[in-house]
Amino acid sequence: MSETNENSVLETETEETSGAEKTYTQAELDAMVQKIADQRVSQALKTAEKKNAAKVKEAERLAAMNESQRYEYQLQQREQAIAQKEQELAMAENRAVASGILADAGLSAKLVGLVVSDNADVMNENIKLLEKEFKASVKAEVERRLSTSTPKKNLPPDQAITKESFSKMKLSEQAELFRTNPELYNSLVRK
């Protein structure tokens, strides 16, 4: 009975090729699952081998050294680790300082990644340059927008401004009318 189960057709996985469905037997399905599992295990083993290769080289290097060389090597490794931690700490402090300087300059603290440096002088120059260029860019854009004329409300030629339409205008529109056509403004106010 188990033989008939293995050879029975399973319709769990279908493959559409030229509009026809393909069915797989239990043995074919098991083979495909086994193949995928083997690939994943192989990948995991290769990853583990790469990670362990560095540790093996380190152990071989230590084994080849005598006691004083081993001590010197371990001391060097610790000094390198300390230097790296100090550098990370200095960068974190510089990030905090740069964030404060950017905030004082009126710039977003999100720009800190653009200016932070391990050297304080370089960082300050980067901040000054960013501030200068940012302000120049904003100024140019403001001037460009201000140089364009404001859109005027165009009335059809046959429609004149009446006292009623004047009273419904916003104060800013009334002020604009006063600037552009003071005679019409005075006549509408006196009615």
C-alpha cells in the first residue's frame, strides 16, 4: 500500500507551461525538496567555513609563535581594538558637536552625515561650506520666485467691479486694487 502512495499523483505543485498543468509523483516531489534542502545546507556550510577560516589562520599564527611573540601579538591586537573604540567614540562626539553647530546655524541635524569628520578643523570647514552654499541656494530660489509677477485675477472685459463684488473681496485683493487702480478703488469706497 505504501508503494501505491509513493507512485500516486500529487497535485500540490503545478507548473504552467504552454497552458498545461504538470503533476508530480511523490518521489519527484521528494527529490525536489531534497535538492533544495541540500543547496541550503551547502550554502550554510560554505558560510561557516569562511567564518572559521580566519579563526584557523589566527590559531596557526599563534601556534607558530613563542611565548614572548604571542604576548606581543596579543598586546598589539588589544591596542588596535582600543584605538578603534577610541576612534568610534571620537566620531560619536564629533557627530554630537556637529549636530549642535548645525542646529545653531539653522540647518537640519539630519545633514550631520555630510559634515562629520574625525578632524575638528575639517568638520568646521565642512559646516561653514554647507551653511554658505545652503543659504546661497535658498536666497537664489527666493529671488527667482519673487522676480516672477504675481498672477492677477483676470475679470472678463464685460464684467466690471461693482460695489457688491468689492465688498466680497478679501482685504488683500482690495489693497491690490488700490495699488493698481486707485481711482476705481476710491469710487467704490465712496458709493
